[in-house]
Amino acid sequence: MEATGSYWLSLATALATAGFAVSVINATQAHHFAKALLKRAKTDAIDAQTLAQLAALLQPAPWSPPPAIHEELRQRLAQRDALIAVRQQVRNQRHALIQGPHVVGSVRERMEALLGMLDTQIAAVEAELAAVADQETAWTDAIKRLQSIPGVGLLTAAWIVVGTLNFTLCATAEQATAYAGLAPMPRESGSSLHGRATIGRGGNGRLRTALYMATLSAAQHNPVIKPFYQRLRAAGKPPKVARCAAARKLLHLVWAIGTKDKPFDPRYQQQQYATSPQLAA
């Protein structure tokens, strides 16, 4: 089946629980597979036949429902994002309101009350997230290890663990980089033979945002990311390009910490160079 919106999840979970083998396909993959078969018409029957052909040809891996803690974290993280978006919208409305020559007091009071309520709800969600992260599970252990990395806080660590299904969604850090949409996509074909590679707009946008925002702090305080970022800026790279490259490096660092039962060690690279003659050379 396709992963379309949120409607697929209940069906896939029910089928998997009943013992059926279920594979969940990215809707973009199914769309381009149908285009490759030159199918222009689109009906439920045609879509079902196309998915059956895709499954027979590509044999995608079986899907299994994530553990309950995935939803415990994901729903709260998503709600916090929504509350922050609404709060910013109300703040913008309040700013526009007070620019006028006359401000109705009751209107402004309701805006202030709404902002206070939103602040309270955001704080409550963040407290619940902290409580969930204090539980003793493999997912929360990974969140705690990630927070040992300078620049990675609780929210970033939680988004990374949720977005990668606790580092099980991809086999390698390189695959995770592509999944997050941080891998440069080459454009070297036809008239774009010498085109510049860009990161594009695909991948998990929320995971990419979490890593990019964490890089803003890591570029100032992380002993691995900071010199890397400064070296790119000294070489003339624009700030955004340097930050995207630093976000890729941060993801590789996060992947190493998340897949190994060890916290961040700022001296690790120095120890590697000291014990390896080839690296030291």
C-alpha cells in the first residue's frame, strides 16, 4: 500500500497485527513507477494493479508497526509544532493590531489571553516530552545519548529518534543523509553538464529542519562541528551552504552516537589520529 496522509497507518497496523505481510510504499515511488509503465489513467483498480506489479518486481521489505513510544513522542512533537505556529500567527496579529491609530482594549486582551494559554499548553507538552524521555526504553536511551552532543537538545534528539525510527529506517549514515534531504544531488546531464549540486527539496523535511537548527548552536559550541564550519566559511562558502554541510556532518555524528552504546566523546577523533599511523600521516 501507499503511505498516503495518515489514512494508511490504521489499516497497515491492523493487517500486520492479523499476521499479513504488509509493505508500505512511498507515494512518490508508486507515482513514478506508474509513469515508467506509461499509465496515464488513474483509478483505484489501476492503482491496485500498479502496486501489485511494483511489489512483484521490487519486493519491498515488510513493514511492522513502530512501538507505542513512537506515537507517545511523535504526537507531542507534532502538537508542539502546531501550537508554536498558532502562537506566532497570533503574535503577528497582535503586532499588526497595535500599529493602528486606535486599539480596542477587549480585542487586545483576548489576544493576550490566547497567547498566555498557548504558552501554558506549549510548556505542558514540553513537560510531557521530558517525562516520556525519562522512561527506560531503547528509544529514550538513544535520546539521552544524543543529548550528550553539544548543540543537540531534547527536542532535536526526539525528532531524530522519531524520524529515523530509532536509527532502524536506514542502514547507513549515508542513507540517512539522503533520507533527510541533506545529500547534494548532482545535476550533470545535457545542458546542465556542469551544474552545481544542491540538496533539493526531497526527503524528510522535519528531520532536516531539526538538524539544521541544531547546527546553528553546534557551529558555535560543538568541538567537532565548529572547526568544520569555520573552515568552510574561511574557504568562501556561503553561510547556508556551510550550515547544510555542517548539518550533514552532525547527522553522521548523531548516527555514530545513536547506533553505538556510547555518549559523545570530544576527544574521540584525536584518539583515533594518535593510535592510527595512517590517519596521522
